[in-house]
Amino acid sequence: MSLEAIYDAILNGNAPAAKAETQAELDAGTPAETILNQACIPAMTEVGRLFEIGEKFVPEMLIAARAMNAAMELLKPLLVEAGVEQIGTVVIGTVAGDLHDIGKNLVAMMMEGAGFRIIDLGTDVAPSRFVDTVKAEKPDIVAMSALLTTTTKSIISTIEALEEAGVRDQVKVMVGGAPVTQDFADKVGADGFAPDAGSAARKAKALLGLAA
Amino acid sequence: MNSRERVQTALNHKEPDRVPFDLGGTPMSGMHKIAYKNLRAYLGLPEVEIRVVDSIQQLAAIDEDVAEILKIDIHNVAPRSSAKYNLEYRDEGDYTAYTDEWGIGWRSPKKGGLYYDMYYWPLAQYDSPEEIEANYTWPDAGDPARFQGLRQKALKTIEEGKAVVVGSLCAGVSEMHAWTRGFEKYFTDFYLHPDVAEYIMDKVVELKMIYWENVLREVGDLADVVIEADDLAGQKNLFFSKEMYRKYIKPRHTKLFAFIKARTNAKLFYHCDGALVPILWDLIESGIDILNPLQKSAAGIDYAAIKKEYGDYITFWGAGIDTQRIFDQGTPEEVREDTRRNIEIMAPGGGFVCTTIHNTQATVPPENYMAFWETLQEYGVY
């Protein structure tokens, strides 16, 4: 039993071990916040780093996120009870006309693993839904994904809708997906782009001025 | 030299009179029905009822007038569907949907939808081979209705002087695992339920073998190219590690490809997008002869380096124009520039069939398509 054992269990995607070790650590009196900040988040950050450099792949990322969730099931109620705030809120979705979700889900998992609250709007999200959610939830970041060359146009119309609604300046806009590049992100006036799920979480923190 | 001889020469790594050209010869080198309608109008051709030959990607059948004008060298003699399956579109609120013969649900947004994407995976709920066995019926790969008229179609294609391409039963061995389980289960099965992954992939190999046995009994002596596919890579890297590919996928590919090649002298066409360089030698070892489409915008895809290292061993079928970055958004001049450079690298020594890097999307202007095609006419001459 140790924070290191939780870290290892998440890094290796062992959900039963992550859960058991977390329970043991809690039983020993370690605060949930300490477990989150010193074991869970660092483990997911490392998963993201290894993914970025091509040493871990999608299966390993998914089972790591699954192990993190197993630990979080125990930690979440305690974190809420203790009034621990998340580092920020991200509204995420795949843009209108596009039904692909695996890339968007990976980004959401990695951002959650970095300590963000995630509001996942799913796929084929109309610009107006992004706008309504920004108004209602006051997120720090709006993250949009497009897998199709043809649906990158919906990124543009969503940014326009945020501008028209007068909420564009209240959020940082992040864009990603296979056909999306830094060039495209600059052209459409997004605040951030990331080429993969590991760097997306890092980018999100950087956009909010948080340490990586 | 007719089209078929041109293609055969290129596939044997020799230089024909000009680079062979494909449009609509495979489900990865076709044209979306909207782009096709626009192209026909641009060419001043009469309006026709556009037939969709690929329901997922909404690809148009290429009519004979277009095939003639564009001097297409390839014809796909796609086998028919099983008589036990009937494609029916249905209305589902904001979506139009259908279920395919595997029980996979597909839908497209009514507003702005250009393609169909999966939303129901028939094996997602079963986490053991026994449960699948007890609850799921696999399609009938050997249904004689699929193969009716196939030989006549191939003979007619040869009579017209074109190369004969034969399509596959379904997507690739590991893709069908993804498409029946859903992507998250597909990826995590390798750790959590490897028995399910292996069971599904073995079953798909078995069905594909039944299918190819029948197809090649009909046209094994006539086919120039047989199509298989398996997408294993994304924009930046492989979907899973090279070790995992070698353990689970490669042995099954090797078995299937050997089975096919024992029944025909046709070249084995293999489609995989993305950053696949780390496993390119493995794919060649597994038996592929042709690689499609060589996605230029993916990580590690350096045409000159790849042509030099692998060009003696495989034919590149694609590599004509970057559809992800240039084809729909670039100017005709940018299209010409990209196409010219690609041809200059890929054409020498043969081993190149030129087509767009994956299908021509709905938003590609006809001016850009013709800029691509004209550049091929100009520079694709040996």
C-alpha cells in the first residue's frame, strides 16, 4: 500500500489494483486530495507523455483511464465532501455533421485525468448547443473535435456562433482531430491545438496558465 | 497497350506507356455522390440518376461516359450482396439510418451529413466467445447469390480492355472486430478480453476464406487485383504497438493472404491509412503486393524515402493528391503542384497506379479534380 502502488496500477491499467490500493490508502488516513494530486494525476500525465512519444498506444491509454476511473469512484464523493475544486471546466464535443467519438473521448479522459471537470456533449454537436452550454456552465475551455476534412467547417461555424453570442472571450477554444493542424487552428482563431490526447491535456493546462 | 496491359505492366514493376489511372476501382479510390454530380456538370455531361455503390461512404457509381473521358484503366467487378440481406434506410429523428448484414447500425445526420457512421455494434454486449456463439448469427459468406454473374462481369471487363479488380466481403480482419464490438471495446479487448478479440478475428478470417474460395473459383484466372484492407494506423502512429500487431493481427493476415494467393495470380491490394511505416516490412512479409493509399499527411510518410526502400517490393496505388489537406481547400495550382511532385517520385520504374489519396470528398471542387487529372495526363507519361 502506497501512493506509488496507486500510480503504478493506473500507469499499467490495472483497475482492480488501482481500486484496492486507493481503498487501502484511504483506510490508512491519506486524504483523497493527496491521492488525486500525488498518484492519480501524475500517473495519467505520464500515460499522456508516453503516448505522445509513441511508447504507449490507444489500448494502454484506455485501460489506464479505466483504472483511474476505478480509483476516482472512491475519491470523488470524498473530494466533493472536502470541497476540493477541480482545476477547470472543459466543454468538449465532436462538431456538427461528425459522428466520430473515439478521439474526442480520449482527449476527455486525459483532461479528466489531468484534473479537469469534463462536460461531454457527445458527437454531432450543433453550434447552438456549444453556445448554450457555455452560457449555462461557464467553462474555462471549449474543446472541439473533427475527424473529417469536410466537418472542419463546423469548427469555424461554432467559433462564429460563440462570437455572435458574445461569449467567445469568456472561454479558451481548443481544436483537434485528424485533419486539424496548427495552421488551421491559427486561421480560424482558436486559442489552442494539440495533435494527440496526451498533449491536449498539457495544452489545456497551459492555456489556463497552470503548471504542466 | 490497352488499360489492362498498362495496369499489369505497372503491377509487375515495369514502366508502361503512361501511369495507370483509377477512379472508382476500389471503395477507397471513389468519389462522393455530391462531388460526382458536380464533376459531371463541370464536364458538361447530362444529368443522370446517381447510383450509390458504397452506402457508408456514399460513393457514386462511375458511369461509362466519365470512365471514357477520364480514361480510367480499372473496373471493379464487385460481387453482389447476399440474398439474405436487403439494404433498407429508415428514419430516426435527426438521422437517416440502416443496419448492415453484420447487424452494425449506421446513421447520417439529416442536416449536413455526408457519410454514414456506426452507432450500434452488435457484439458490444457480449464479453465472451460463448455468449457471442449463443446469441449472434454471422452473415452467410458463401451465399451463391453473391457470386452470380461475376464471371460474366469479369469477362466483359477484359473484353473492354480494362483491369479486373475484385472487392472483398467486408472490412479488414481487425476492423471487423472494431465494427462489431465498438471502438472502446475493440481497443481494450486486447487486455481485458483477448479471447473475444481472437474469436472474432478468427471468425472473420474464416468467413473471408469462404468468400474468396467462391469468388476465386469463378474469377481466379481472370482477376488482376483482389482487394483486402485493415486500417491499423492513425494520423500520428499505429493504433496499437508493433508487438501487439505481430501477436494478434499479422498471423491472421498471413494466413488469409496465403489462402487467397493459392487460388489466383492476381495481385493482393491492401488498404491501410495513416502512419503505418513501423509495420511496412511486416505487411510485405504477410503477403501484400499493393499498398493503398499511402496517406501523405500522416506521420513518417515520406514518399521519396518510401519509394526507395519499398518500391521494388510493392506497388503504390494512390499517392496522387493529398485529399486531407489540399484537394478540397487548395487552389487548382496547389493541386497541380502536389500531383506533379507525387508523380515525379512515384512513377519511375512502374509500381504505381495513380489515384486520389482516399476517396474524393463531397467538398472537392470539380476544378481541383480536373487539375489533378490534367496533371496526370501531362506528367504521367513514360
